[in-house]
Amino acid sequence: MTMLKVALLLAAAFRASALQPTFQLRQSMSPPRVRDVRMASSSPSANEFHRLALSRRTINAFEPALPSGWEAAIERAVEAATYAPNHRRTEPWRFHLLGPEAARRVCELNAGIVAAKKGAAAGEKKLQRWLAMPGWLVVTCTRHEEGENVSGAKWSMDDPVGAAREDYAACCCAIQNLCLSLHADGLGAKWTTGQVNFDPRFGEAAGLSSGEFVVGTLWFGAPAGMPDPPQKKRRLDEVLVRHA
């Protein structure tokens, strides 16, 4: 799928969300500060897409309760996620929407890991912090049987042309699409990849199948505040390398 089609899809979601007051950020919030971008195209959809992409932030603080209509926003976001680039069309992504019981099991598992390293007080503090997260979505990647790599090697991230690496990359692209879609609907998200995600007990706690591995856990909800734009460490001319 071309980038233009992705842009049009996300722009449509952005325009639709503008008509739904349930997903509007609180009026007391300052609008995200986005640097001015001189567009090479005068297309409104292109301008909206760039504005959406540049204003997305990782959200660390959420309102306690999910807003009305959040499930419809999640469904739109997952649909957008499934349009991410996917070389062999393996569609390796899976999206697990955790309910209160599953989320608590994950929180308690993580608190136990923290307590074992830093003590009971630190574990309890982490438990309360995580229990306050309003929405939980675990994104996983499906595993393939041995021999599915084009090189004939075992399914492994070490194979540069194998399905494992490409599927993982596709899932990462899917998460970015998902976060942009949530942002278009006025919801914030944080993509977490902490130790608990890769603990052998995480799959059982979250209810995952044995044929999946975790790409990340997303917290989502109505932002309690909008962070300032991150200070970029490198200029555009340092990361865009032009070759003759």
C-alpha cells in the first residue's frame, strides 16, 4: 500500500474524529506545538497527515476513565494498523485488548519483578502506577514454522531476508499506524517494551497463545496533558543523506 493511501486513510479518520466531541482533548489543554512545515504539495490530505504525524506524542499520564466511544476508536486504529507494509502479506500482527482481570495479572507480574530487584515498596508503587492505566492493548507477532524463511533457514531474526525479521518490522509499522489513528481520534498512547513483556509468564497472564511473541504493550486513553515536542538531536540534513 502506498504512503499516499496510508495518508488518505489517516486523514479521513482525522476528519471524522473532528465531528465527535467525545474524543476532543480537554479545552484546558494547550494545542501541541508543531513546527511549521513547508509542504511540497498543496493537497489538504497531505498537509493533514504531516500535521498529524508531527503532533503525535508518547503519553505518560491519562485521565482515569476511558471516554465514551473509545472501543470504536480502537477498532478504527486496529484497522489502520493492518494496512501497514507487509512484504509477504503474512499479516503477522495480533491485537489483544485486555480487560480488568488480565490487566491486573500483568500489573501484579510486573510488580513482582520490580519487587525482586528493588524491594517491596518499589513493587507496590509500580503496581499502583500500572493499575491506573485506563486502557491496555498487547500487540504480538505470530511465529512461523521452521523452514519458512526464503533462505531455508530456521525462523530467526538472524536471517536478514527471513520472515521473522520482516514480520517484526511489519508489526512495528502497524503500531505506528495504530498510534496515529488513536491520536487522530483524540486518544493518547504509550508503546511500552519493558522487561515484563518478555517474561515467560507474561503470555499466560495476558492470555496469549504459544504461537505469538510480544512486540509491545500499549497503554491508551484520554491524555491528562500533552508533552512538549521532543528536542531532536540531529537536524534533517544530518539524517537525510543525499547520494549522486
